[in-house]
Amino acid sequence: MNFRLSVLATTAFLLAYGCKTAKLITNNAPASASITEEGLLNCFTAGTVLNGQPVWCEASAVLYDGKNLFFANDKDMPTGMSPVFEKTPASLGDSTKTPTYLTQPAFSTTRKYEDFAQTPNQANGFVFLTTAFDRVKSGSHDWDNYNTILYWRKGDEQHPHVLAPDDTSRTSIAYRQRIAQLLATDEFPGALPYFKVEGLAATDKQLLFGIREEGKSYESFTYRAKIISVSYRIEKTGNGERIRLSDDWKIINNFDIAKADASLPKPLALSSLEYDPYRNRFWMLTSLEQNGQFDAYLWTITPNDLYANKPFTLLRNAQGQPLHTAGHKAEDLTFLDANRVLLIHDDDRGRTTVGSRIRRPNQAAYTILTVSSRRNRMSLK
């Protein structure tokens, strides 16, 4: 009798313990990363001109949606082309494969793209594409299209929508003042005159915007790595569905890069923000553009630490040195799979190099990283 009770008790304990261990959370924190591939992306045909001037590919955004790679150039393109285009992963560095241009009016009229984002639901989620929100003309709507966020269901890029409080707006200018008010300071009470968005990440409930610059104007500003959040919801409409933003804008993280690592070059500032669905973390790019010199560094953080305004962790190589893209200004990143990350570089009009090749105006440099991770056991839930 006592033996049977002992067996039953032991079995109950093991079952209970098994249930608890099944709830252990693992967090695949990046242990290190290395540059495993570099190349040049042909954005359009060599010799392309606009208004008599050569067009440069200043690629500022990239996204892999599980099928195709999408890119955005932050410069205007000639009629019949578009600053937003796509290629297959297999043709990324193939100069003989012409990109497919997304020529819907929303893509062509929106100006100065900065970052792609996608929701964690990779099967049937949403893709977002934001501009910099850094230009506005008082008393005029001429520059409203610099303040736009586009979105579409994955796989339906032929039907982009404008993120706005209504269904008829052609830009997202309605949100600019709300962000300016959130960023108000003692020097600029009420609303910040100038800011620049360069990062965008999406969760299943929120959009997170990364602020690179803020101040009086584009000629007088301070570099930043500040992150703000806002909730969104999906509403059914007579024409399908629309995404609406709530009015719960918050500053969730104000990261001081110099304080985190004084050895890094200055001034570094945020140039991309992405959610990593493989590791349940956020990644941030910080880039340098100083006297014709380009560089960029990567950082990661858990969601809990991000929302608690804690510092990011610098990504390093296997030798423990900070991983960076010397000679290139990395502007955005996307995850090709659990172990590979693609960076796209906006080297402005610099004749930067990849190996022995010199970048041409119709090209953008890119880098692929291979990431190794460590599994950290977290607390019981």
C-alpha cells in the first residue's frame, strides 16, 4: 500500500514538474555575428536620368516577406519607374535580372522612404513602409507626401493603403503633429519643430517608430536613438479592411549610445528598427555619416527591456569586437531566415567599394550577416 502511494506521488510530481518545464521560456540571444557575403544590387539600368541628372540608388529600406525581397530608394524616379521595387532572393546580386517596379500611384507619389516593417504573422500579416516625416511646409500641402505610411497584406503589394484616420487621405500627415507633440521639450514646448523617422517595427498590436534626429530644423538638430510606440487595430470596412491607430503614443526608450559604449565613433544615431520573430527580440541599426565617412553598428534588446527603457546590447563578432559595416551606411535590415540577416546600405552618392568593385550610381551595396545564438532559460511562468 505504501509502495503504491509512493509511486502515485512520484508520478504526480513528475507530471507537475513536466508541466512547469514545458512553460519555460527560451530566448535565443545573438551570441555573435560575422559578415559572410557582400555585394552590389542593381536598382535600375545604368545611365538612368531624371531632369537631365543621373539618378542614384540611395536604398534606404529592405524587407523579405518570405517570398520576395522589397527595396525602397529614398529618391524620386523617372515616369514609368518607381522608388519601390522587388527582386527574388536568388537574383539579389544578379545584374542581368531587372527588378520589378511597384508603379501604383501611392508608391510613386510618396517621397523619401526610410524603413519597412512586417507583423510577426508571416503567413497572412501586414507590411508597412514609412517615410521620414522630416519635411513640412507651413500653409501648404506641397510636402505632405513626405509624411506617409503605406501598408498592405503580405502578397498583395499591388493594393497599398495609406495609414490615416480616414479612408480618403493620400498621406499620413494627420499623425505628424501628434508625434511632434509627444517629442516636445523644454526648449520646444508644445511641439517639436523638426524630427526624422528612420526606424519602424511592428508587433501584433503596436507600431514602433525610431527617431534619428530632432531639433529646430534639418540644419539644427541633435542625433537620437529614441523609440515611440502606438497601438493599432484592424477594422472591417465596406471596401475590405483598414488599419487604425489609437491615441496612446508613448516614448518607450531613449537610448544614449555614447553612454552605452564610449569607444564607438560619434555621432551614431538610429537608422533602422526591426522585430526579430525568430528570437523574440528587437534589433536596431545605428549609423554614422561624417565628412564622407560611413559606418554602422547593430544592437539587440528583449521586448521587456525595450519597454522598460533599458539599454540595448551591442552585437559583436566571434572575437568579441563590435560588428560594424566599415565604409557603408547601413540603413535597414531584414531576416532571410533564423541565422541570416540582410543589410541594405544608403551610401548617398559616395563611390564606395565592395571588394575590388566600385559602386555605380544605379547600385546599392548590401551585406549579409550570419548570426550564432545562445539559448537562455528564463523564469518559470
